[in-house]
Amino acid sequence: MATVDSLRNGLIEKILSINNKDFLQALDQLISSDSSVFEMSKLTEDQKKMLEMSEEDIKNGKLISQEAMDKRNLEWLNAL
């Protein structure tokens, strides 16, 4: 596992090789942003209930593939 110092040094090396000003500005904004942005949000009771319902669906095999979902969505969009 990489140490904090090796991660920091690796990032510095990568940053030094970047010449895109917009990218560097976006990276600076990301690094400078309030750390609270990265903290996990608390779920509401409704969100927790929806996640529990999803887990029950998974346990009961009530699943469809991404391909089937994409097809269903396209059919729905075309019907509009």
C-alpha cells in the first residue's frame, strides 16, 4: 500500500506534467473546496426505505439486465 508521502509525490509529478490551464484550474478548485463536500450525506427515512426495498428485490430475483432496461427506456421514449 502506498504511503501518504509516495501518493503526494506521485500527484506532484503528475501535476507538474499537466499543461492544460483549464484542467489545472479545475483541479485547484477541487483541492481548495470545502472538505464537507466530500462527507457522506445522511439518508432520509424515505431513502433508507427505498434502499431496503431494492435489497429485497435483489434477494427475490426481481432484476433485469442493463440491456433490457435500455431497451425498455427506448421503447418508452419512442412512445412519447
